[in-house]
Amino acid sequence: MVLRKKIMLLTILSFVLLAGTMLVFADQSPADFYKGKTITIIEGFGAGSDFDIQARLLAPFLQEATGARAVMVENRSGGAGLVARNWLYNEGKNDGLTIMLDHGPRNIQNSLFQTEGVEYTWQDFAWIGKIVEENVVFVIDKSIDADSIEDLAGERLLVGVSRPFYEPLFLEALGLDEFKLIPGYPAVSERVVGIARGEIQSSIGNAFSFLDSFDIVKPLAISYSHKEYPGVPALRELVPADRTKWVDYIEAFHTAQYSFIAPPGTPDDRLKFLEECLHVVYDNPETEKALDSLGKNKTSEFIGSNQLAQITQSIANMNPEEISELKHLIEEKYMILK
């Protein structure tokens, strides 16, 4: 009898303690939750990549904004971010302490085109926000006698690429139908060397990455006006009306580029807190100075989860014919095997 009473007392006490614990967690604000914790930013392109550099640059600003004890960057490279996304989707903890700085367009493309090895559904990720503008530039060998896109009409140049994405969209928008893409040049630096050797004559890639190569290449078009590319026309200024839909695609994908995402099921209040903290980082004047040191631009305005959701939903609403057309353009139309 005494033993039974002790067991009942311990059971009641356990329930009381559990209820108290649940009450504490229920009353805990996101700010309290993050205080003293460690946030991990996953990036899927490897140490020294543009994503790795940006993540490490932004980490201390995000640490200050969230009140976290530390913000760590973890490299999970492979498959142009595919390895990292698969891990985040299937194994990443959805407690709000693990996020990813991602190549949003690759995320969407791989899932949309049902690329081999994809183990995630891109719409299921939680899209948090972004603060860095993507800007892609089209360059040609400086020795080529052409100073504008019009000068290239009818020409057939070889364009070095890693895995095609923005390159065929640019070519289609600009009407450079005779150009051909040659894979096997993962980094911009390798493409510049390829141009210097005469293996290829053109490239399309991150504008920042070409800044030290103007002795070898010359830029003829860029996604958006850029302070480091004075006089280089923005893509939309060059494209005829019947090709503007390709610019629309490029700009939509640019909006998703460099976005922070979290695993499915991450609590809404923590996602909102992270978004607010990213906004604080965006508004910090020191962030802009740090980005300037890399030749990076902040977006003209902070892009939050709602705007990202609108962009991604517009892509999700594409019909099968549109998806098939986009897939053919990106993966087949301009490609030749190296």
C-alpha cells in the first residue's frame, strides 16, 4: 500500500514537472530561444565558394541580431548544392537552429526538372529572406572585334559553363542563337583561363567574379546596372519585346538567388524571428560596408518570405508545356559536349 502511494505520488509529480516544462517552452519567445544557442548555416558549394564567403561574412551580423552564442558555417558540398539540400530536407533539424544559404534557382530547377538524385520537394522548404543581389554578366574575349550585342549577330562563339542555367536564358533573351555552351568549366576563373587559351570565347557568370579579368574579357550585358560595370547595358534594355519573358525568368530566379531557407516543419514563430533578424542585418550600415569589400550589392530593398513565396509560387504554377520548354532551353538547346 505504501509502495503504491509512492508510485502514484511520483507519477503525479512527473506530470506536474512535465506540464511545467511545457508551459515554460510555450511561454518562451523566439528571442529567448535563440539566446545563447548556436545557429548553423549550411552551404553546398564548398570552402572558398561565393556562398561560403557570403555565409561567413554575414554570420557575425546574424549572431548579433539573433543574440545567439555563435553562428557557424558548415560546408556540405556536392552536386551544385544538391547534397546539402537533400541533407537539409531529410536530416536537418527543424528547430530553427539550422538554415541554409542556397542557390535558389538550382534548388527550384533540380526539383522542377526531376533531376536524378533529388530527394526533396522545393516547395516544402521554408523560405526566410535574402539581402544580397545576384548580378550576372555576359562577357566575350577582349580581342574579338565587337563592342555591343548587335555586333555579335550571326556569330558562333563557344561559351564555357559549369552546369548551364543562366547562360542559355541569356543567349535566348539576346537572340544569340548560334552560340554554343561547352560544360567543364566549374569556376569563373577556369573560364577566364579558357578564354585566354582560346578554348572558348565567351562566358556568363557572377559579375563580381569577373572584376579582376578585364584585361582578358570585356562585358557586353549585365542583369542589372552595377557600379563596377559603368556603361554596360542592363539586359532588359537590350532585349526586344518578343523575348522579354526570358528576362522575366532571369529576374525571378535572381530574386530567389542567395536566399536563406530552413527545413520543412520549422516553427513559424522562429522563421519570422529569423526573417526579422535578417532585416536587421540588411539595415546595418556595417553590412553594406562588408559587402562592398567583396564587390557585392545589397538588394534594392529587403526581400522577405512573402516576396520569395510569391516568386516561387509563380514558378510552381508553370504548366507542363512551360516546364518542358524551359527544361529544353536550359539543358539541351545550346549545349554541345566537350
